[in-house]
Amino acid sequence: MTAGGHFIFALANAIFAKKLALSPALAQGNWGHIIIGGILTCLLPDIDHPKSFLGQRLKRLSIPIAKVFGHRGIARRLNFDYKVCYELYN
């Protein structure tokens, strides 16, 4: 998926999660914060690919992650995404 695809998917998921009120934080959250959070984190799944949009800008981080876990390794697991979001918001 391209960076644009990640962006659109994250934006759609943020809107969907807010509308369904999947958690108290989303139900009471500010639309702007939810959308910005989705946009800022939408490229994280591709951090493990050195030629991705984010991987090209963070090569010092991307290359070791790709070597240890491979593409679609750790960053493609929902558990990883939840942990990153938890650390960002707490």
C-alpha cells in the first residue's frame, strides 16, 4: 500500500471509530485530535520497509527493524500499533 493508501485508510478508520464510539476516549474525544492522531500514525506500519515514504526518512530506524523483523513483521501486528498509540497518548 502506498503512503496515500495508508493516509486514506487511517482517516476512514478514525472517522468510523469516532462515529461508533468504540471507546470512551473516542466517544468524548475531540474530532481534531482523533483525525490528527490517525494522520500522524498512519505511516507507522511501513517503518519496517526502508523504501517506504517513512522508511526513506528514518533510515537509521527502518533498516535495523527490517533486518531483525522483515517487512510486515512487528509493525504489522495490531498489538504493536496499540502499544505505540498507548505510549503516545499516556
